[in-house]
Amino acid sequence: MSSATGQKPVDEALAREFGLTAEEYGNVLSIMGRTPSLTELGIFSVMWSEHCSYKSSRVWLRTLPTTAPWVIHGPGENAGVVDIGQGLAAIFKMESHNHPSFIEPYQGAATGVGGILRDVFTMGARPVANLNALRFGSPENPQTRRIVDGVVRGIGGYGNCVGVPTVGGEINFHPAYDGNPLVNAMTVGIARQDRIFLSAAAGIGNPVVYVGSKTGRDGIHGATMSSSEFDEDALAKRPTVQVGDPFVEKLLIEACLELMATDAIVAIQDMGAAGLTSSSVEMAGKGGVGIDLDLDAVPQRERGMTAYEMMLSESQERMLIVVHPDKTELARAIFEKWELDFAIIGHLTDTGHIVVRHQGRVEADIPLDPLADQAPLYRRPTAPSPEPAPLGQITDPVGIEQALIRLIGCPDLASRAWVWNQYDSTVGGQTVKRPGAADAAIVKVEGTSLGLALTTDCTPRYCRADARQGGAQAVAEAWRNIVATGARPLAVTDNLNFGSPEKPEVMGQFVAAIEGMGEACRVLDFPVVSGNVSLYNETRAPDGSSVSILPTPAIGGLGVLEDVNRAIGLAMPAEGTLVLVGATRGELGQSLWLREIHGREDGAPPTMDLAAERRNGDFVRQQIEAGHVLACHDVSDGGILVALAEMAMVGEAGCILSAPQSGMRPEAFWFGEDQSRYVVAVRDAEAFTVAATSAGVETRTLGQVGGDGLTLPSGATISKARMKAVNSAFFPALMDD
């Protein structure tokens, strides 16, 4: 028996400690027809955890659009797969490692990267890019510096060592994440369409092979820990955080890809959350077969490990493979060449059960069908969020110039160079647009003319104010960022980060966000092909109450360029006219201007017009493809003036701006966060405007490229040197560099 449970008997009390409710434990007893063993209880607890079973979210996830002519595999596999042309597929997914990254930031973030890499290469893809979506607490919180430092070093340390470039991502700060940061990791890989590997086991008697690192006690009950709220004892949960080794992961990638070039593999699955339990249960369950495991054969790095510990360990860099019997020695030779463990730990059976043996005893014998089919499925109560109150009359107390300076220096808009510089964004030699150079990262598909456009996006403050609008906006902004490079958007992966589903108001946010996402995906032909749900992102307040994070449905978007050399960035060119694409109403609700200038986080988020989003984006992409656009930047946080400042700071020149349209207050025009808009630099503004009018797209000339800074309609000029100094100050100050 595990030392973690002492000599406690297997009963309802222990089941509760393992995260099962009394009703769920009753179902276990009904399925088994007896009291389960400790190992059996452990298997049920992790497979029925929120993290593995999606018991509070499955009913809603099924409403998302997941198909399109270019979708090869949607949700249900380790990652989503889309056709990118020339017989190739992009395989990608995003997953969370939130709770571990609070407890142990470096290892939590590092193993989050390692885990998502395995989800992608287990399907036969060579990973070509990593991205991340990070949310941290208030910069004033003393914990924030520690967490930022560990998370960034963990992402860089793992990704850099394994040789996969980290090419993009996003970072926000808000007090709602003080005790529960979000670390969402995304990986993209490339595979031949005729060499995609799935996880469904087949072939009675076929050997089940364990490869990779040895099994230790790290990460035990990590899946159930990630399915519960934090409290003041969270830091005592360090043993549930895995420890990664990127050098072993690199060997594992190469060994698996070499084996995949043969015909040895029947099925393959990484050992992620719930480790050997989830990989064996899912492989056998999907294949409709049974599986018999002998844990005496499992490579172990610690003495005296029990069956319970080995089945629930989340030690990193491990895979489970079903191979053809006549290819076993071929597979062994490949993994031994790469100096990785290779062990036959079981075989497939026709029993429909998972049977676990250890030291001559049967430690578990569970029927697989009810383990999956009778997993909990909840339609939890929902409550609507209150309608945002109108903003009322707002004054401009500081003026346009001072407001811009405050905005570009604030935590959400400050330069991320301190972060990016710790990531190797060019390893592999295929990165075309590095972080900060374009609205989406651009990676060339080696040996072809193809390019991938990659982004992660979400605006949590919009989601808190109106989760449906916020969910739609997250999808639309990812679509818009891809379009702004000239790429054709194909599909998304998502990472849905919310508080406790047992709170009706949180479930109300979740359901509304799903509805908004689904609507946007349908209008934009941007299906969801993979994803992850992370619930119970809550912390205990000093008064004992449970506090939720902001609802954060992070979207990872992927698009394709037929000719990667035609991708464009956001840098201000040496010449041209600046044109705004899309209608402007001056919406300041939930804007960064409102927060940074007035200290307020209220009002309704910007209106989403998905038909206009599609129309404007299709027009911009067509103009880019035709070679009529020199630079393009979507308008998002901070509005038009921030977009222009960002273009100038990374570009060859500044710009000279004309006055905003009449009848609108200057601060509303320049800092409103109206959606579906782009700033483009074009050579021939007249021809561009005529084409836009023909397409039913509203445009407005903003000014001319020129000068060495940002010249406002008043005549005042903010130099690029001043903007860069302000923009680059936040992170070094936070980290005391």
C-alpha cells in the first residue's frame, strides 16, 4: 500500500480523498460488484477526474463545430490534424499546466511543454513550433515575480533544450490570477498525411511496450490535483508536480519518429495525465480490446514502488506502444540505440478488462466499457452573469499623448522582449516571423513553399463582462491575427480555463463562452479540432472564500500560406499610406484606456459583428495575396493609436496622422477597442479604398508613413526612442534586471 495513504481502508472516506463523490464511489462499487483494491480505486479516481473525464464540460464541448473539408482528425485523438496541402498535415493542440506551475513554476511549466510535445509527436508529427498563453497575478503581488521567473525559465529551458522553437504567445497580468496562474502550452507539428498514428489498440496477443524514461513517484495523483481547488496548503503538493528532462524527450522524439518510419506500430499513446493508467485504459478502450499489464516489467527508478504508485505516476518522457509481434526486436533495437528504456509490460486480450499484475498478485481487474461509459457526466446548474452597466459620461483627464505613453508602458502592452529573449525562437532554421514581428508567428514547412501562421489569443476582461461576446472575440482575434499575415485560417485548438464548475455563475460563464466560440467558429469556418478544459482554477481568499480566475477561453489558431515568402508583418514600412479597415464607434467599455487612465474595469465589451469580421478579414487577406499591402496589424488592446505605435516601434519609419472623424471624441476614436479592424500600410490608397467599397468594407485614411516617431493630429510628435524606452521598462523593473 502507498505510503501516501498509509494503512487507510478502501472506503468512501478514502474515495473522497481521491476526489470521488459519494455517488461516484457508489457507482464504482456497482461496476465492480465488490470493494475495489487501492489500485483499482486509484484508477477510477484519475479516469473519472475532471482533468481526464471532462465530466462537467463534455455535454457542452459536443456543441462546438469540429469538421471541415480540411479537417483530418478532430477532437478525440491526442491532437487535431488538418490538411495543409502537398500531402502534408499540421498536427496541433494546446493544454494547461496551471496548478503545477503555481506550486513549482519551473517544473510545472517545463513539463507542460514536454507533455504537449508528446501529444503531437505521438501522432507521427515532427514538432516545429511551440507557443504559450500565460496569465499571472498582479505585478504588485510578491508571488508574481517568483512565478513569472520560474514559468519563463521552465518554458525556455525545456523548449530550447529539446530543439523546438518557441515562436509566439501572450501574457496578461490581473489580480484574479494571484494564486492561480495559467500556463497553457501549444505545440504544432508536421506529418505526412499517410503516416498519421492513432491510439486505438488492436490485435489480440499483440505486445504492449513501455519506452522512454523510468517510472518514479513524481506526479502521483497529478490529474486529481489539477481537478481540485487550491488552498493555503497548495505548496505542500510539490510531490504531485512532475520533473522533466528535455534531453530525454529529444531522444524520445527521434526514436519514435524512426520507429514510425517502419511498419512496426499498431497504436501509440503518450503517458500524460494519469500516466500508465490513462494511456493503457484509453488505448484498449478505443480499440475495444482488453489489456493485461505486468508491472514487474516496468522500468523503475525508485525501490519498493507499489502497483498503485506505478499506475498513477506521472513521470515524464514515457510512451506506451502496441507493436506487431514480428517487429518487436526491431523496435527494441531502435530504442536501445537511442539509449532509452524498452520493456514489454503486457499484451492485448479479448477480455474487455484492464488487468494489472504485480509480484504475483492481481492488483486490479476492471471492465473497460463501464469505466468509460459510466464515467460521470454532469449538466451542472448555470446562472447568468449580470448585464454590464453603461459607462456613462467619461472625460479625458490626461490627453492623447500622455494616455498613449501610459498604455504602451502598462503590463498588458509592454514589450515582451525580456520573455522572448529567453526562448530560442529560431532553432531549426524555419522561423520566418519571430515574436513581435507579425500578428501571428510564421514558420516555414521545410522542403516546401508552405508556411504556417500560429497565434494564441483571449481577452479575459471581455469574458468576465460578457462571456458569450468574450468567447466569440477570442476566436475572432485569433482568426484576425492569422489573416493579418496573409494566411488562410484553418482551425483552432482551445484551452478553456475557468473556476469551479460547482458554482452556477462559473458554469454560466463556461456555457456562454462555448456558445460564443461556436458561433464565431461557424461564421469564420474555423473549426475546433483539439483542446483542453481546466476547471477549479480557484484560490482561497484570507476570509476562507473561494475566488475564481477571470474566465479565460484561450484560443490557439493555425493558418496556412501557399507561399511563405508572401507573408507580411506589422513593421511600419519606409513609405505608404495608412488605412484603417473596419467601422469605428469608439467603444471604451472594458478597454485598457479605461483601466489605465480611470482605474475602472467596467462597461460592456466591444460589440462583435461576425459577418463584418468575415467580410473585412476576407478582403484584407485578398489584398495581401494580391501584393497591395506593405504591412498589416490588427486593432485590439489599446485601439488604433496603440496599433500604430507598435508598428512604428518595430518599423523603418514613423507616421504622421490626420484628425479623427468628426463627431467622435478623440480618446474614443484613438483608444476604443472596436473589433473587426486592421491598420494597413498601402502604396495606392485610392485603389485600395475603391476595392474596399466594392467589397462592402468600410475604410478611413489615418495618415502617411514618415518621420521618426508618431506625429499626432495636434502636431506633437512622440519619438520612437521615447516610445521604446517606455515600452521596454516594465519587465526588467518587475524582474529587477
